[in-house]
Amino acid sequence: MTLAFLIGLFIFNMSIGSLLALLIVAGICGGIGKSIAGYGNGGCLASIALGFIGSFLGMWIADELSLPRLFTLNIGGRAFPIIWSIIGSALFVAVLGWFSRRKD
């Protein structure tokens, strides 16, 4: 088993199937966020990480602005915010792309 499985099994208290589903959904959300931002460096693992970072960033923005939670998917007893994950990952990738662009 890899480190991601061990973290999911012990910390999040999820089954292997739920963890795989969560990783797939996070990867899709991160990939959509990368496509929206227009900065496509990284592969599948980067998309998964962006999906998770985007969900935290998106939910933080939604909570600060008192916005509703839109389209959450329940995976393994945990709610994963699909729309806010896409928005958060697009914002995160846009900021990363803005800082990493070279000035000619």
C-alpha cells in the first residue's frame, strides 16, 4: 500500500474503495481547475493534489463570504465540495501561474 492509502485508511477512517473514489473525484476537479486557469503543468498526481487544495481553498472562500455549499458529493461519510473544489483549484493554479511566469 502507498502512503496515500495509509493516510486515508488511518486518518480519514475510510475504506479503500472510498479512498479511491475520493482520489478520482479530486483528480477530476483539479484537472478541470487546471483547464479553467489555463496553466497545465503537472500530471495526474498534481491534479489530485490541486483538487484537495482547491476544496480547502474554495470552502474557506465560501465560508468567509457566507456562500452556500454547492453540489457536495458524499464519499465515505465525508462531504467533498465539487463546485468549490473546481473554483478553488482554478484560483490556486491561476495564482501559481501568475507567480511562476518568467518576465522577458
